Amino acid sequence: MKDSNKRFNYRVKRVRSKINGTHDKPRLSVYRGHKHIYAQIIDDSRGVTLASASTLSPELKGKLKINDTVEAAKSIGGLIAKKAVEKGVKKVVFDRRGYEYTGKIKALADAARESGLEF
């Protein structure tokens, strides 16, 4: 178990070292926990979180039956894109944080693209 954690942490560091959000193109970071899914739009040059959404957000908390499904990821992708467009952000850099681009991560990204974000 420890070896797999080391490999995952190495992959996270490797991916994160190449991705950096700026004022013009902030970073859309995704975290997938055991029970919940989180997404943030971060401006790394200023160190500020511009928008965030998760399965714990008040907009989604009562609407989702199960918090860690592909459907939940789609709703979070739509919500984060809506919040970003309200703040004037249309282009982002996608930070999948070392996760494979399948399942929940892909569903969140596709929903964000459909709702108006470009990456």
C-alpha cells in the first residue's frame, strides 16, 4: 500500500509541476475523495481561489442522492463553470491532479466544457 501511495504522490507532483494558473488562464483543480468530489478555480499568480464547487455546496447538497457518482461529477462541472463565467473566467487550465482522465474526472470536464469553459 505504501508503494502505491508513493507512486501516486510522485505522479501528482510531476503533473502539478507542469501546470500553473495565471490571471488570464486560471487552473481548474479537481479532487476526488471517497465520499465527495471537489473542484476549484485558482489563480496561482495571486494565490487566490476564484470559485469552488463540491458535493457539499449548498446548491447541490439536497439534490444529489449519492455524492461520489458520475452524475454528481457532471453537476459539479456545470456548477463550477457557471460560477466561473459569472466571475468573468472563460479559459482555464485543467489540473486533473494525477487522476486518470476517465469516469468522474472526464464527466466533470465534459460538463464544464458544455457549460461554457474552454480548456
